[in-house]
Amino acid sequence: MSDINLAVGAGTQVTLHFALKLSNGDLIDSTFDKDAAVFVVGDGQLLPGFEEQLIGLVAGEEKSFNIPPEKGFGQPNPNNRQIMSVDMFSPEMELSEGLMVSFADANKQELPGVIVAIDEGKVEVDFNHPLAGKDITFDVKILAVEPVKLDG
């Protein structure tokens, strides 16, 4: 049962809808037309700036806020741009700037990148998060705030 007066904070599970937009208003993602998002405050799954903005809100509240890159997806790291030989790609793949490609890192985890340049048999791939360096805006509506249920 939800406690309508319980505020978002440590030890709470939050159910909410969100819309993520760029500062120019372009919509990146939204749950308003899907199932709500559910998370536990402090579990490390959310952007620090996002979680900070939710602290103190209660069920039924709505809020819009901006998150700078430092509290969002960070600044782009020039070391995350790699130059690769064109023959590292499948011959069937039609390479073009803006194409999202996926590689496996040393731990066999998927590592997506975006082709940013193709020149003389070389392909430059940017492995930074696509939202790195961008101010982002969230619109949220808190649906429920509940105490975290401990297993056991």
C-alpha cells in the first residue's frame, strides 16, 4: 500500500512517468504513453542529477528540471573516439556517417558507437554516450512512493 505522504528519499521505491528531452525540446524518450518506470533511490541505476531532483517529491507531484552534462551523461571523452580500418567492418555493411555500430568490449559487453567520419580506408567511431555533453530536460510525474521492501 502506498503512503501518499511519503517523500522520495533514501529507502524508497518510486514509480513515475518521465519524458527526456534535449534543451531544444526534441523528445528522446518518454514513459507517459507506456508502463511507468520503477526504481529504488540510491541503487546506482539513475543519473545523479535526476535522482537529486526527485528528493522530497510525493505521489501526485509533477516537476520539470534541467540536468547539465556533469550530472547527466558527462562530457564527451576524446579517448572514446577511435580510428579503425575499414576492413574491420563486414564487407556487406554499408558504412555511412551517423550509422550506429556495435562492438564487443574486452568483457564481451556490447559497446555501441556512431560512425563520425570515413576517409581513405579509415573509419572514425565515437563511443561516447550520444547524450554526452548535452543539457537534458526531464518532465516527471510521481505516481507512487513506497518504502523499499526487504527480501527475507
